[in-house]
Amino acid sequence: MNELLLKEIGVVIIGRNEGERLVTCIKSAQNDVSHIVYVDSGSMDASLAEAKNLSVDTVELDMSIPFTAARARNEGAEYLIASYPFLKYIQFVDGDCEVQPSWLSKAYDFLTTKTDYAIACGRRRERYPGHSIYNQLCDLEWNSAIGEANSCGGDALIRIEAFQKVNGFDASLIAGEEPEMCFRLREIGWKIRRLGEEMTLHDAAMSTIGQWWNRAKRSGYAYAEGCSLHGKSPEQYRVRQVLSILFWAGLLPVIILMSGICDSRLFFLCLLYPLQLLKLTLSYASQLNSSKIAYYYAVSNLGSKLPQFSGMMRFVLNKLKGRRGTLIEYK
């Protein structure tokens, strides 16, 4: 076992009511590192006790303060940095994930040799993609391109020096905190790399359309908030996603509705939806082995515009009322 890896990497695990999934997560991290902290967000099960039984450090979030995953990750990082000042990297991982055996050593080797990179992330896979179409869609979503990346997800190895330069995650964000932090890192010259290595197994545990709807709604909220924060940057952060949602779930339905009232000749615009669905299906089919899964993925991506629009409107209302957002949970 690499002694430097043992000494220089700490792990922050966040979770709530993860049960046996948390036990699996902790044990997988303990295979490679010694300095692990579990940050508990008001679990009602035995998660906290299980973490203590496995001899990892624990932090209990003050739940009188509005909870966000970003705040949990920040508090875990602050604990590790204060307790083990010799650490150079932090692996963030969600409590419903299992760290794969070779991931930390491969990511560590990359960051130690590529000092201009702040973050290394890899392939997150769904543990049970066959349990539901929603799990399978998540597995496809996780499979981002290998190489230079604009962002990472909740599982990633992060250089502490870079993390501190941008003051970590924005604890006020209820979603989308990882790409938002990555944006700020890239703004000051750091880079992010998606490696081709197996990183984590994740358990989405999604089995209903309601869960899919809330997950998409949360992403819409995150797009709108990210655009509000950084949309005027040269990169126009999240502007493209916001405009796409506004077109497909806002503007186009209104035009079609008005055409039925004022000018029925415009009703042909309804055909834009099946045409877009066909375009997406053909595009995904060229990348996937199954045309059926490509079709489902296309339906999900186009259909998600409606819940995403709902999430965006929720953000707008909160902003107009000066009200802080609350979590949009799907499980």
C-alpha cells in the first residue's frame, strides 16, 4: 500500500439514512486511506452509530441551519484539514457509493504529476442499472467524456490547495454545487480531468416517475441559480441550458397553444417535439448498443424539460420573494 497515499489523502463521506450502503461506502474507503470523516445530516437510522463502530471520525451537522450537501462537504473538509494538516487531497464521496479498489491510487498518481489540475474524477456507475429504467438512465448520465472536463460530480479527488483558494463549495446552493465550484476553479486557472478509471458504484434507488420528476426539477433549479450567479461571465455559465428549457417547456408550448386560438396554421410546430425526439434517439443510438435505451434516454432528456422548467420557476419565485431555497429530494 502506498504510504504517501495513506498520509496525504483524506475522505469526506456525506449521508443521511444510508444504512448498509454507508457501511459499504466506509469499508471501501478504508481499503486505501486512514483519515476518514463521515458527516451525518440528521439521520433517523443507525448511520451515525455504524460509522462510529467502524472507527471513522464523525461530524453531526447542526440541522437548525438549512441543510445542503455543499455545507456537509465543506464541514467535512474543514474537519479533516484542521485535524490532519498534512493532508494534500480530499476524496469526496456520497454515502450511497462504493469507492472502487484502484481509484484512489490512480487519481492520486494523476494529481501528483499534473500539478495544474485541481480535480480528478472517474467513471461512476449505477450498482443496479437493471432494477429500473430510471437507474439505467442515471448510469448513462454518469458516463461523461474522458479527458478535459468543465466539472465533476459529488465523487471526486480534489487538491486541498485549490479547494481552499475558492473557499470550497457554495454552502447556500441546494443543488449543482460541484459544477459551480468547478467553474470558480477554472476561472482562476485550475483544470479538471475525467479519467477513464472506475471510480465509484452508486445506488440511485429510483423506481418511480415521481423520483425522476423531482430529480429533474432539482437540476432545473440548479441551472437557473447557476445562471443567475455566473451567466454574465464570458463562459455564459448555464445560459445554454436555461435557454433550452425555456424554449422547449415555456416558449414553444405557449406558441402552440396560441396557434390553436389565433392561427391554426402554426399548429404544425407540434411536430418539433417528435422531430427532436428522433434527432436525439439517432444521436444516442450511435453511441449506445441499444436503440431501445437510446429512445428512452431521448424521451427522458426531452421530457425532463418540463420538471426542469418547474424547478427554474421555483428558483425565480424564491429570488423574487428573497427566500432561501430548500432541498428538492428524490429519495
